[in-house]
Amino acid sequence: MKALRKIFDNIKPYVEEGGKFHAFRSLVDGFETFAFVPNQTSRVGSVNIHDAIDSKRIMSFVVIALIPALLFGMYNVGYQNALAAGALESTSCWAMFWYGFLAVLPKILVSYIVGLGIEFVVAQWKNEEIQEGYLVSGIIIPMIVPVTLPLWMLALAVAFSVIFAKEIFGGTGMNIFNPALITRAFLFFSYPAAMTGDNSVWVSQSKILGAGYDVVSPDALSGATPLGMAAQDSFAGFDCNTIHDAIVGLIPGSIGETSVIAIAIGAVILLWTGIASWKTMLSVFVGGAATGYLLQALGLTEIQWYEHLVLGGFAFGAVFMATDPVTSCRTECGKYVYGLLIGFVAVLVRVLNPGYPEGMMLAILLMNLFASLIDYCFVQRNISMRAKRATK
Amino acid sequence: MSKLFSEENKAAFSNPLNLNNPIAVQVLGICSALAVTSQLKPAIVMGLSVTVITAFSNVIISLIRKSIPNRIRIIVQLVVVATLVTIVSQLLKAYVYDVSVQLSVYVGLIITNCILMGRLEAFAMQNKPWPSLLDGIGNGLGYAWVLVVVGFVRELFGFGTLFGYNVIPKFLFDCGYTNNGMMVMPAMSLIIVGCVIWAHRAYNKEEK
């Protein structure tokens, strides 16, 4: 740590105003404040309320919470590849993980380089401090796309979302929509063939740097995902093994969203550190389960209510996306309404719209739009209640 | 001659092209700008139709501006515009049928285009025919160039073509390039119009 501190102290004079490398000021500043808590304190004479941790530290906790799901996602990429090649028995656990690591790493790099690159340029241009929000989005984005997605599409979508979902609104903390979901929505509507479809989209099929297998008979991958089958009315129900696999996460899907267990570990970290709100998280699950139960009781779907919660991106969205402190509701009562409606809309889209087998992304984006309205209603209600109490 | 192209008349023509652009500055006529711009050809035809209609309706209203009773002026304006729109619509059907099918209801909806009524009320009712003609052409072309820019971007990236001809080389598709499906949707054209407005304001920063 001391060595790092020394490096930053040595570099600093060069990037100050008038220094040789002034153009890189925001870059150095960004890395420095990421590694060390800044030593400025609030000015005397003004009233400030400060938490013990700043937003860069919050972001690092979220990244830590995402790591179990990411690591499991890498393993699952290798597992699916070996499964499709029919070589499950002869492949070791580490070989699968190594293959998945090689498949996922370029996506993480592209996401961070493009996203942070734009953030740094904008910060330098507007002469502001570098904003840290992208640290989390940058790791979530590779986790919510299929492993076969071409890198140039990812780069384009990241650039679109950082510019149009974030910087236009004023940067971190000002955005209305979750930038990671905007990235996914852009990809989903721009390149539907690369984002949805049968299992060949979700399973990596070629060797990477000598690791893994080339899948020679892609026919094995022509099956649809459970949600895809349900959308086309050809779903015949699960056996116990599939449900078990869906909870452990050994099913084809976006990189980081398959394992409910890994996501649960992340959820515990988020709740324990107090970053995510348990109210939002719980009410998303309750809303989804209740809607699933209702629609199944009405005979509109074959999927059981608990299966909705473990399939697709529901758990991932509920834990990491719906609870995003910037785009979700801030009033305590509003969090319940916000979460319940996300669960409701997500399952509704899944069941009633055959064009969209997965509704979580659309549900969260829609409710992002309404979050401030929900807050407004509750704030107004509180104001009028207190006014009544005061005049009594 | 010098009187015909005086400073004021020149301004009546050139202002709507840039500093007082109906789409980029006044943000009028957005619905049709989003609806017809998925390809370049309908965008150009639409832009020209609106130019012709604004020009002629401006002249006609300006000619009869003193005899229009003030209380029913909107109805009179509507009758003039509706007549011109019907003529243009019939001409399009006769000579460029495929484009008129693509434009579908949006030719008829030129009647309700805010730019037209705005120019009649704000300019033609107070000015002589010649400046009104220039103003009409200027506003129509100001509308048209934004449509052409949006149509160009949307057709290039959404279909990989321009005027229906493939312009994206085949080896790019072989490398894995794909047309952007979102460009075809109206949602994306709203974002592109936003970008045009953004660029326009940034470019004209000092003028305001």
C-alpha cells in the first residue's frame, strides 16, 4: 500500500494544472481515489452529513458481492461447453473454469476499457472529478449478456449506454435508468439474433487458446431455454433435476445470472453491508411469486411460481439491478411498491407476451421510470399527514 | 431586383434553415420526422412535399390575408392546406406509388403538421406574398434537411443500404457485422433527432 501511495505522490506533480501530462489528470485522480480514501474533509462552517464510507467504497463492496456469481458464471461457461461437446466426464473442474475465464475475460476488459474510457474523457472535458459509477456497471454488463456475443456489439452498446443513459443526464447519480440494463436493452433490440433464441446463443462452441472443445454437432444445441419454451407454449414442466440445476446454476443462460446460490451469497454481502435495501429485494421476489402463482392458478402458464424466481435473470435482477440506489425508490414505503411492481411486471411480460420470454430487464427499466413518481407520491402523503398533525 | 433579395427577405429564407430551424430549434413536426425516416427515399419525398405545401399555402394565405375574417381564419387556412395536401398526395400516388405506400397516412397528416399552421399564423398572415414564399420554402427545406440526415443514418445502419442500394461492403458482413435492428424502430430516430439538435446547438453556441 505504501509503495502505491509513493507512486501516486510521485506522479501527482506532472498532472497538476500546468504540468506536463495535464491531460491525464482525471485518470490519475480516478485511480488514486479508488485506491485511497481522499484526505480532504468538509470545509468548516458549512453543515454536512457524512457517512463513514464514500461512494467509491460502496461501489467496491458491490463488485465484491458480484464476484461469486461471476466466478460461478465462468465455471458454467466451461461446463456448458464441455456438456455440448459430450466431454463432461473427461474434463476437470479447473479446465472448465479456465475455459470460462478465457471466454469471459475479453468481455470484462472491453466493457471496462470502453466505459471507463468514455467516463475519463468526459471528466477531463468537463474538468470534473472522475465518477466511479461505472465500476459496478462495468462488471455487471458482461454478466448479463450471452457468452457468444461478439465483442464489437458489446463495445457499441456500452458506449451507447454510457453516453445516452448516463453522461447526458449528468453522470453518476443523475441517471434515471440503470446503465447496465440500457446496455442490455440496446443489444436486445438492436441485435436480437445475438441476444435471444435457442441454446446455441447461450453456449460457447469453439476452442479458446487451446482450451475447451469445438462443438461439432450444433444440433444438440437447437433446444430452447425453459422460458423460451414457455413463451411458445411447448413447455412440459420440469423434472426435479432441472430445478436443481437451475438453483445451482448449471443451465445455459447469460454469464452471471444462472446460479441462484452464487447470487444469494452476493445478496447476503449487499444486505450485510447495508448497501442494498432488503425491502426492495424482498418485495421483488414477493411480487414475482404472487403474480406467478396467480397466473398459474388462472391456467395461463405451466411454470410454477417458484420456478419463475430461479429461472432466467429474475434473481440477478432482483438482487443487483432493482436495488441500485440511484435508480430505485428512496422513500421506505416506495421501496415496497417499486419492488412489488417490478416482480409483477416481470412475470406478466414472461407469461403474457410470447415475443419476450424474459421480462426482468423490461420490468426494471419501466419501474426505473416510475421510481421518482412513486417517491413523489409518498413524500406528498407524508407532507400532508404531518401538516394535518401540526394543525390539530 | 435588389429589393426582392433584401436583407429581410434573405433572412426569411435562411433563418429557418439554421438558427430558427423548425425541428432543431422550434421542435415542431417531430412525429412525422420520426415516422417516415427509416429510409432515405421516403424522407426526401416527405421533405419535398412539405416544402411544396408550405411554400404554396404561405403564398395563397398571404394573397388573401386581408380578406380573411379574423374569426374564421383557422378554417380558411385549413381548407387551403387540405387542398394542397390532397393534390400532393394524388401526385405521389400517380408518379411514385411505392414511396406513397411507404409514407402511408403521413402524407395526409401533413395537414396537421405544426410547421404549416405555425408559419401561416406567424408569417403569412402578416407579410406579403414574396417574403411568404421564401419563408415557406425555407421552413420546408429546414424540415427536409433534418429528415434527410436522420433518414441517412437510419437507413445506413438499420438496413445497410442508401436509396435501396447496398453500401456496406460484403466482407464486413462476413466478418460478423450485423444491421442494427434498433435503427429501424422509431425510438432510435428520436435519439438521432436529439443528437442532431445537440450538434446544432453546440455548433451555434455563440449565436444565442
